[in-house]
Amino acid sequence: MQQIPKEMFQPASVDLSEAEKISKPSLSFWKDVSIRFRKNKLAMFGLVLLFILVFMAIFGPMMTPHDYRTNDLMNTNKPPSAEHWFGTDDLGRDIFARTWYGARISLFIGVAAALIDLFIGVLWGGIAAFRGGRTDEVMMRIADILWGVPYLLLVILLMVVLEQGLGTMILAMTITGWINMARIVRGQVLQLKNQEYVLAAQTLGASTSRIMFRHLIPNTMGPILVTMTLTIPSAIFTEAFLSYLGLGVPQPLASWGTMASDGVSALQYYPWRLFFPATMICLTIFAFNVVGDGLRDALDPRLRK
């Protein structure tokens, strides 16, 4: 048998300067997510677009001398011009001012509905999964029964029965809207509650609330954030749909939904009345969706193409 020279087993020399270049500091989970998210150009575009929409919702009405609710019957249905950048509606109200004031209402409805869904869904799903057994079965059967009720039908019914307003609309959207969040949180907690660090906390006598909010819920924040970014545009679209049915926010308040509803009847002769609110609805839904998809891909690299 041929002998292998000992020289072939000599350890390779290490260049310490090169080793320092190769070595990198360890990254936290959220830092790693942030890096991957920033590499997604479409998601970053959506995030920038969201910042622009929020900025205009805050400062847009201040950029024009016209008030969103002041009628000017001498300037009804005027096309976009230097005086009225987005034109006027059938009562002579400035559409630019109404568009960005309406952004406040539409975004508030979307964010408020998402936060309420978050609060109820996290508590319901987390408690059901952590307690398990009979508690889990009863709580999720209740959620299944509510889930079986047609969402839009229930929302419309509540808007008809109760007095119209922002509070009623948010209540109608969230009465069953939290169930999807609860199911997602429940699934995540079921996977985590038997992990070693959770069992160790139980052994050390940690309370249920401490285990839930210190160990379990923080480790489910990824799916929770993704779900929220998709809940907000859904609520904005639902508000627009209700406004189209005449169940939107009451006058003189303006929202993108009420403006789009008013503009549909005037589309043939005054298209700008529909174009601007409809465009803002589409841009907002697009921005939230691409941010949500980018966040999902950043949280789970296996989903990236």
C-alpha cells in the first residue's frame, strides 16, 4: 500500500488579518429580519409609499387654504386647477383637502380595527392554546361558530341596526374580525408551549401571565405583524364598501369610501371626483400588502424565491 507523505497532513496556515475580515458579529433575530427586509426592493417601496400617505394625511389638509367641509356653490364640479389641485365636488368642496382629511378617517378605521383584532385575538388564541384541554375546545368552538356567520352580512346588519358612526363601523368590523388572529396565535403558542425554556419557566414557578407575555407572545410577533399588515387594508376596503352602500361615516366627515361613493354617480362627466379617492385606496392596499409580503419573507427565508 502506498504511503501518504506526512507533509499532506500539515495544518494550514491562518492569516489573522483575513480571519478578521471573514468573521462577523452575531446578529439578533430582528436585526437579521431588518436586513433581509431592506433587501426586498418592492417591500421598501411599499414602506416608503406608506410613509408618504401617512405624511400627507397629517399635513396634506394644511397645504391648501380650502377647508374640507366648506361649501362653495359658485365653484361646483370644477376640474383640477392651480386653485383647486384635485378639483371640486358637487357642493364646491375642495377635493384635495377632502382627500387627505379622508385619509385620516380611513387610516384610523383600518389601524383601530387591526389593533382591536390584535388585542382580542392574541388573548383569546394565547389562553386557549396555553390552557389546552376543555378550555381550548370550548373557546375555539365559540370562535368557529362566530366564524361561520357571513362577515359582510353581519357588518351590514350592525350598521343598519346601530347608529352610523366611526365607533359603530369599527365595532362591526371587529366583532368577528379577531378570529383569524386568534387562530394564528393559537397555532404558534401550541408549537412553543412545550419548548424547554417554557417548561423551565413553569418549573421555576412563573405565573401564567408571565409565561404568556414574557416567553410565548413575543415569540409569535412575526406572524402577528404580518397578519396586522393585511388586516389594515382589509378594513379600509370594507369601509369603502360600506360607504358605497350608503352606510359610511356621516356627513360632513369625509373618508375615501364616502368620496368614492359620491364620485361613482359623477364618473361620466366629472371623473376626477372618483379618480383621486379610488387611487388612494388602491395605493394604500397595495402598499400594505407588499409590506406584509416582504415582512413574511424576511421572517421566513425559506419562503423567498
